[in-house]
Amino acid sequence: MSKCLSVVIPCYNSENYIGKAIESVLNQSYYPIELIVVDDGSTDNSRNIISSYGERIKLIPSMNLGACNARNLGLNHSKYDYVMFLDSDDYLLDGAIPFDLKDEKIFDLLIGDFLYEKNNIKSNSERNLNTVTPLEFFDLWINGNFIPPCSVIWRKEFLIKIGSWDVNIKRNQDGEIVLRALLYNPSICFIKQKIGVYVQHEDLNRVSKRKGEEIIVGDIRIFENLFSLAKSRAIIIDSITLSFAKAWYSIAYEAYYLGYDNLGEKALSRARQFGLMGHLGSMRHKIMASIFGLKIKMYLSRKFFELRNL
């Protein structure tokens, strides 16, 4: 017997993309699917585009409270046992909803492969989705093997149990919720089938380049909270501790590069406390950071970038 699926799309001023995202869900052969679009106070033509689909979708209005709030709102209005969150500029591949969803076994998470798309050119994600434990996947994620929301299917009851989406997070929202979920030892079905297309826009880099002090502080808070959760669940072992050390080092790397030296020092100190020796990254970076220290090395990298772009 097939499991029922709700798909939630948060939308804010996405008139150029929302139609394609909606069509990609409506054109799926899998049945039954419920499509919920939460319009988070769009001021462009998004609302009219969404409304044009009539009763084929459930339109939920919101008041520009952010993507996480919109996702939680859609989750609260969903009626099925499984839910997927599709960003308004991403889309599903034809026939993407996996047959594994029809399996009688109950999974907390179904995680599939995906494609990147940039400038209308698609490329493979090169993810190796072999079966691993939740803590092994935690470490893989920290090492850059993330999966976008368009290729993650959640059991609704489990998602609510872990606290749903954190509305206080400004960046890495999908990363935080998956990492948090993995600390609850979920049952996971890894699917080699490609499900979604993760679209990267040139202007999307505004979000990742606009990494001010508030965002770095937010990243620090994310991993402080995750570590507290891990401790409360008594799962602090060597492998997960090293995963946290890698995360702290990445935050220090970024903070120093952006000139937030106090935050960089705090994050690097945490990485050392968690047992990280030396430096992570390319051989060139490791050598320079070992000679000059991470702070000076990242300062030099920033100045070199600025000179190159004069």
C-alpha cells in the first residue's frame, strides 16, 4: 500500500521559479500527493501564479515571517504521514518520488540523490549514498555531503517530535534540521534514485557572501545547541566529537576570513578543545596556516582576493 505524501513549498517573491516548482510536483505519477504552497507575503506576481492552479494546490498565506516559519505552517496544514519541503526555486525530476515510499516498512527519513543546476546546466551531485548509520551520516554531512530539501522525505510524526524547523536560524536551516534529526537515531532509507534538482543562481551568492557577524554568531549557536543535544542523548563518542571539531574549524575559517577575529578565535578554540590537531583543507592551506597561524593566513587570503578584484 502506498504511503501518502504532502509537499510543502515556501514561497517569497519567486515569480520566476514558482510555476516550475509547482508543475514538477503536479506532474508526478506517484499518488496520492498533496501540494501545499505557503506564500510568505510576496510582493511580486507569485500569489497570482500560485492562485492560477486553483484547487489542485492548497494555498496558505503568511506574513513574511521567514522560510522556516512558512515550512512549519505548511507542515501544520499537511494531512499525510510523509512530507517533503521543496524550495520555490528547486524542482522535482519526472517520476522522482521513489518507489521505496511504497514499502511497508516505516522510515523516519528517506534520503535520495539529486542534481545541481547552474546556468541551466545540470551536473551530478556525486553523493555516495551507501547505507550508513545516522552518526556516520552526521560526519559525512559535516564534511560537505549535504542533501538539499528537495531530496529529503520526512515522516511527519518524527519531524514534529524533534521540534520541526527552527525559526530563529537565518542560514543553513536545512543543514541544522537534518543534523539535529540524526542525533535522534532515526531509521533512514537511502535511495540511489535522483529526486530533486537543486538550482544555484548567481544572485544566491548574496546570501552566502553576506556573512556578517550575526550569521557567524548564528552558526556558533547552531553547533552549541547540537552539542548540548548530543550530550543530553548520551551519544558523545570519538567520531561525533571529531565531527563537531571539523564544524568549529569551518566556522573559524570563515570568521577569520571575514575579519571577525574574536569569533574566529572562539571557534578555533572550540575545535582544539574537541581534539582537532593541525588544520583542515588543501595542502597549501595546511602549510600556510601551520606557518602563519589560521588568523593571519585567512587575512592574507582576504587581501589577495581584494587585490585580485580591484
